[in-house]
Amino acid sequence: MRPLATILVLALIAMGCVAAPAISPTASSSPSVVASPAAAAASELVGIGAGLQGPAGLAATVYTAGLPNVAALALDGEGRLWAATAAIQDAGTNTISVVSTAGAAPRTIVRGLHTVLGLVWVGDDLYVASKEQVSVYRSFDDTAFASSQVIVTFPAGVGEVNGIASGPDGRLYVGISAPCNACVTTLADSAAIVSFAPDGSDLRLVARGIRAPVGLAFFPNADELFVTMNQRDDLGDETPGDLLAIVGAGQDWGFPDCYGQVDPACGDVPGPVAVLDTHAAASGVAIVTGELGPTVGTSAVVAEWAKGVVLRVGLTSAASATGSGAVVTGTAVPFLTGFQSPVPVITDGTGALFIGDWAAGTVIRVAAAGSPSG
């Protein structure tokens, strides 16, 4: 696999910057307090279509509509877009739909689900993360799946089961929130990221102490796992911003004692890639590597449900203070505005973005201006 450090170095060289050493995602540094990204000046953003504002050179189109509470997206091997819903109140009425082509109406394929927040295709199998379980749906014949099976079951009360990602090691990775705002969790899989084999066996704890790991995305052709983290909301003026981080095996992010403050509780906690907005409900994340032009470059794209904005975190690497390698860092800035409540963000094979607006029930496609519409 081509490491993320190599890709970032190539991007830096293209911009005339000095290359950095290999990345160490376990480097420690507590997040510092920064200005709200969503409140930053966004005067450089222009109308790009579909009611959105973004960098010049991009074009946005409504890919499909009629998906209220759209919360997860995935593309299958034939280029069809799949969308799942998750209402705030779980009534067992959530769905999975397919959109065959741009502009087509969604067709509901699976009904009666509970809070579906993660979808990923692996070959011909669709993996679905929902309330307290992960399921796999097999052999879609353009009308229905031939079979489905629950392959992982989590204990009752474990917390919200969030995004799911397929790793370069062939395993599936899932984020699970704490079932509380600031309690000490008693279930091993709460406030954690876990992984398992495609058949659901060999469940492993990857990292713990994360209040709410929501969006998960691997850097293309590398093993760095980018995760959005919702922070505690009960700290008044000391409430920290949400985080974008690279999560490595064996890490402990310190929940509930560490929330980014200067304190011994944060002494061994890894540092984030970027600090996001406070109370943002940071959601989906996707990685682009230059397909959207030099202004966007190599970046993480993060949706903030509560702010109605999609942020961009330009990714660079820098030498660590300990001399143990390099850390990936970035600054979050407004990238796309005009959404109501964006949640899922994915990319296709061309680098185009698909972003689901949970409140509007639409999926927007954002690509370089002049590129095929998909």
C-alpha cells in the first residue's frame, strides 16, 4: 500500500514545500482552543449550483431528492448510489434505497430498520450499521436482496452505532458512541472503534475513550483511518470543538476525563488532525486527493449537521516535537455552505463528492466544473 505520508509529500512538493518524514498517527498533543471554523470568513466562496456556495471551479447538482433523514451513502460496483435513513426518534421505520442514475428517484429496497448510520459495499455485499448491530445484505437482483444476516450484535445500551468503513486489511471498522454525555462506560464496545472480519467473526477493540466516533474514512490506498469525533456537550464555556482525527490501534482518547484541556488527564491522549466547531454534530468525512483542483488539493471534507456547513481540512504533514516522525495536521475552513443539515459524505472513483442533506432529503453531487455529471 502507498502510505499517506508519501501522497502528502507529493502534494507538498507540487506546491513547492519541503517534504516531511513518515507519519506517526499515535503522536500525542492535546487539541488547542481555536476560532470557530464555521464562523470564519468565507468571502472566497461563490455560487456553484444547487443553492450551494463553494470554491470557484466546482459545480454542484441535485443528484436525487425525496430522502428525508438521509444519514448514510454508499456506491456499489455498478455505480448506483445507495442511501439509508435515520430519524431522530427510532420507530423502526428507516429504509435503504437505491438511485440508479443521476436525477432518478430513489427506490426503497429495505424497510423496517432502526437508525441506519453506516453503509459500505464490499464486493457484492452491502454492510449495514444500525442500532446495536451490523448486518450484511447479499445478491441484489435489481429488485431485492436474496438474503440478509445479522453478523455482529452489540449489547443493549451500548450506544449509537455509527459509520462503517472497509479497511485495506480486509476488515470492517465501526464507530460506537458512548450511551451518555459524560459517564464512565461499562461496556467495552461503548465510546470506541471496533473491527471485525467480513463474516462478523474476530471482533476486536481498535481504540477507546472516544465519546462519539461518527464518520469513518480510510485515506485512499493507505491505512490511515480518519474519524470525526463529537465531544462532550455539558461543559458550558469550556465545551471543546468536535475533532477530526487519525485513529490508530490501541489508542485511548480519554473520554470522559479528557476533552482537550491542559490537564494530566490528557497527558497521553493523541492529538487531532483539526479542531472543528463546538456543538457541531460533526458527521461524515471523505478524503479527496486533488481531483477537485488545486484549491481543494489533498483534503478531508467534513459535514457538520448542526451548523449546516461542510468544512475542508487541508492535510499537511509536519515533524513531531518528539522527533518520532510526523503528524498530520490541518485547519478547518468553510468549504460548502447552503445546506440545512449535511450528514453523509462519500467520494466516487473520479473524486466527486456526494453529500446527503438530512433535513432537506436531497443528495448533492459536487465535482470539478466541466466533469461528467455521473
